[in-house]
Amino acid sequence: MQLRLIDLPRDFTRFDRHNADLTNPLLVDARRRARAMGEARGWTRRVHTDVDRALVILLSGLAPGEKVRYSDMFPALQARWISVERTVQALDHLGLLDDDRQSTFDAYLEHKLDGITPGIRRDVEDWIRTLYAGGPRTRAHSKNTAYGYLNEIKPTLLDWSTRFHHLREITGDDIQKVISSVHGNKRDHTIVVLRSLFDHCKKTGTIFRNPVARLRAGRKHYNLILPLHPERVSMVLDAATSPAARLVVVLAGIHAARNKTTRHVQLDDVDLGNRRLVIADINRPLDDLTYHAVLDWLAYRRDRWPNTANPHLIVNGQTALGHGPVSDSWLSLIVRGLPVTLEQLRVDRQLDEALTHGPDPLHLAAVFGLDQNTAMRYANAARHLLESLAERHTPDGSAGTQGSTTGPSTDRPASSR
């Protein structure tokens, strides 16, 4: 085909449907495939219409081999109130999208690394990108880990940038000066971040000597786990009024599900006939409260999004038109204003299991899929609470001094859940 002499941006805002070439083979094929894609994803009639209008605007004058740039299409679709997100999905599915947007991660790095001297910045950027995306011999970490590490070390990098041009100039005395200014868990976390940075630089050969090679973080100190009062747990269920909020609260408070686990539960994980539920690869029985919460949510989901093809149990207005899970921010939004957080409910449920069935870490690991260190932590907390409760009673069985009445209640019945 004839190559383009000059790659100029397209002005789709001046599109006139009367002059559109609706017989363009590329457009005809795209409209057919987009319609099939929408049916598979459960798109509503309005979304189908919006995407079809967008394809006519963008593809009627497109030549074979060309793609639509995001920066060109966005102004035209936004001016006509056409869904940009669904159009992007369709074009990407058809292989016709040239996504020239700057990623949020790149924008974050550009903002956070501003002010750092170029020599240090190159090594730090390569380190953060490796943390985020992984490398040949490095596993990828979560986005929150990469963001947290950079936020932790940025003040130190800005200080070093006023005195050094490269990380190879950093000595052990400079490291000691940094860690001597922090204490406790923050000190240990700072050592972990510095070790990660300089280990990466040593591995990639950008420094000659690792100034943190002999530093070791101390053992992490956890706060004592205390149980929630049963009345506060009951208040959470009363405050969770929507079907989605009630289901999320039940999964956290009864099955100790983390937010990520809740977001990724599939419809196939729920077996209503046998009253079973798979949470974090553990097949668990469905109690009455969870059973009715699931039924109420499924009825609401069926009425609200009858055509959705999303395989996840929990969906919203955005994910019902696709196949992905709901976001963590949306999950936090629907339970905003509750007396306690989902994390507090999850922790309290695991502690309640240890108090009810005894501080056995093997039992906790089997029930909730905990690693050995976490299971030991809950078992030790339960053992401490049970011993403290026993010390408050006299040998003849009568209650002795109960101490402060404002403390947490540990002698709740086994049926509190």
C-alpha cells in the first residue's frame, strides 16, 4: 500500500455523517465485530449505539493499515458525549487503537523524581520500574509496594542530590546518618528500602560497593491484637444497608476475606445447592447469614444487570459491561461510614476463631489459609487474652477484680459469629 508522506493528526471534531463512507470494508467489519463483542460482554443498547456511532466517526475515512490515535479521538467523542472507555475497548479488541496516552505510572514517576539529580534519578527510576514490572531474575511487586518505597526514600534522595551526583558516591556513613534519624518500625522499613535500592544497583553494576550490605532490619514489632466488642460488630451489619455492602461485610466478618479476595470471587465459587463457598482457594460452608446475603445480592444483580457476562460475583455499573473485577476504591466507598473498617472485621474474625477453638496455629492456618508466622501471631494473642481472663477469676470460680471496664470484651460466646 502507499505509505503516508506526513503523519498529521486527524481532526475528528469536524466529522460530517452525510459525507461518511459507510461502505468502507474496514468500518463494516469493525461494526460487525464490535456488535458481537458487546453481546458477549452484556452491553446495553445505549452502549451499543454509542460505540457504533464512534466507529462511524473514526473509521469511515480510515485506510487499511492505519490506526486511530487516542489523542485524536478523545476530543471528538467527548464533545458528542460518547463513551470513550467502551470505544477504546472496541478499537483495542479490533487492533485499530494507537494508545499514545502517558501511563499513570510514568506520570507518577515523572512527578516524584522531579528535583533529583540526573545520575541518581536514572538508577532510582530503573529500580522502581523493576519493582513494578519485574525483571529477568526479579519478580514483580505490587504497585503499592513500588509507590511506598519511593515515597519513603524520596526525602533522602533529595538531600543526597544537593551533595552527590551518583549513588556510587554514597558511603556507609551517609547511610548511618539516614537511619539514625528514624526509630522503631520506621527505621526497619527504611533499611529494607535502602537495601532494595542498593542491591538492585549492585546487581546492575551501577555501583562498585554496596554501603548497606551489612545492615539488617530488626524483627518487626506488632501491636497487640484486641477483639472488637460484639455490639460494634452487630452495628456494622445494621449500617450496611445495600445488598453489595452487606455481602462485603459478611465476607470480611465471617470468612475473613481481604478486599482483594472479595473483589476476585467468581460466580462459580458459589455453590448454593450444596451451600459451599470458595474463598482464597479454601472451600468453606455457607452459614445462614452469608447464604441469605449472597441470595439478596444475586437477586439485585440479576435485576440491575440482566445481560452482564462478567464472571465475578460482585460487579458495578462499570464492570458489568466488561469482565474485570471492581476496584479497591469502589469497594471502600460502598462501606464508607461503617462503625469499623473491613480490615478490623477481618482481623477480629480470625482472633475470634482462636479464642473460640483454642490458640492452635495449625487450625487457624487450615481455616483461613494463613502462613505460619501470621497464624502464630493470632494464636499468641488469643493465648494472652485467655490467660488474662483466667487471672481475673478467683480459684473458687467467682469473678474477681475485672480491671478497667473500658477494655475490650474477650469472654464473648462462641456463637457470636
